[in-house]
Amino acid sequence: MFDKAQEIFNYLPIKQGGEFRYIKQLWDSFFVLSAAEDDVPYFSIMPFHLLFMLAIQYKAYRLSAWDKEYYLDWINTKKYLIYNNECKQQLLYNVPLNKELLWDTNQSSVKTLSLVKEKHIFSLFSLIGVSESIIEKAKSLVENRNDRFHANGEIDEKAEEKIDDYLEVLEHVQEKFREIGVNRDVQGDWSQDIEEGVYPLDEFFEEKFLYSQFSQRDFSDIIKPLIISDNLDIDQWRAVIDKCLEFAPEDTVRCLEEQVVIEGDANKRFNMQEIIERNK
């Protein structure tokens, strides 16, 4: 039951930092409930819903940095979004940017986005063209969850079907992020941060994943500059490819297939062809 549910981790951070225990608690609760008998598995949609909302908050958090003025206006003008003025002030100061307007999570938190009323946080995604039908589907998922939090005697026997709805919303938002280049704009070209001669790159990626809070799908959006970079030596380049294949195999192979036909470096072109063949 709920075989597709693990796909939620495609939209949660690769390195979860301070949210690790919370995410683990929710997933472990989902797993225990979904593996139970009789009607118990239907209730596992409750912790799954919270995982979904956290994944949405990570996207909203990044949007607040991508277009700070739009985000601040959204908080200031839509009073129905927020519970009270104290919550509003916390949200206004929660943009993950430093004084140079560069990505920085040291003075803010994705968890603060929970101060926006669940049903209304999805309106922020109109900024990137998320369709009204998807926004309405997301709102209906919130309403369904709210109904289950009352002692009304209802059992959600269609809980498993809703997993597909949750993932559809996340996939649609992710595709809009890719189309517009939100992740690339906010995080830039990681290859420029790799110092000459530094190898292996395990520590580099560990820090980048933790700092960026990128999910696997977010990482897919920024792999092209890494793959085509000219400022990496061959060992660094191969380490980059290995990491890209680990977290974004299909996009990595697709990018290599596009690049190999125009690659001027014979050694790198040979490596590309070898990697493509090995991963078909």
C-alpha cells in the first residue's frame, strides 16, 4: 500500500539539517501506520500531508528569495493569509537573503512559513505561473486534512489515491521552478565555487546540499553548468558527474548527450561517451 509515497523525498532536502528529526518522525509515523492492518493505514495520510506541506514551504522559502519584493507585498497586502500581526512580522523578516542579497539561511527558517495559513500559502505560486487548477487541488487536500482532524466519524478510504494528488502538485510546482530558472537564479553556478585542485569533492557537495536545502529535483535544475564547466580538472569533473548521476541520473545523461556533440576537449568527450553508454 502507498508504494509511491517514497517519492516525497524527491522534493525534500538531500541534507535536511535542523529539520532531520522532524522529517524522520513524520516518515516513520507514515510507515508504521501504512503497514498496519484494517483501517489504520488510511490515517497515514496525516503525517504524509505534513511532509507535503513542508516540501511546499521549502519552495515558498526559495521563492521569497527569488522575488523578495513580490513576497513582501504578498505578506503585507493579503491579511487573510496570516493568523495575527506577530506572525506577519516574523514572516516579513524571514527572507533567506543576506545584506548582499545572496542566499543565506542563517537568520531565517523554512519552518516560519508554517505561520501562513495552509490553505493560502499556495497563492504565492501564482508568481511563477502555477495553474489555478493545481492551486485548487492543493487547497482541497488541505480541506480534506482539516476534515479528518475533527471527531466526525469519517474514515478516508481514498487516502491512497490522494498520494498521487500530492505528488502531482509538487511535480507541477517543480516544473515551473525549472521553466523559469528559480533554482539557478537563487543558487547560481556551483562550479564557480570549486577551488582549483581541490579533490575529492565530497565535503564540497555535503556543504552545498546542507546550505542550499536542495532536494534531488532542485539539484536537477542546476546540473548543466556543473557538467559543461571549463574550470574543473578531469578528476573534479568526473567527481561532479558521479554526484549528478547519483541524484539526477536521467537529466545527467540527457545533458551529456547534448554536450558530447559540441564538446571540444577530446578527453572529456571520450569520457562523456563512455558515461552515456554505461548509463543507457
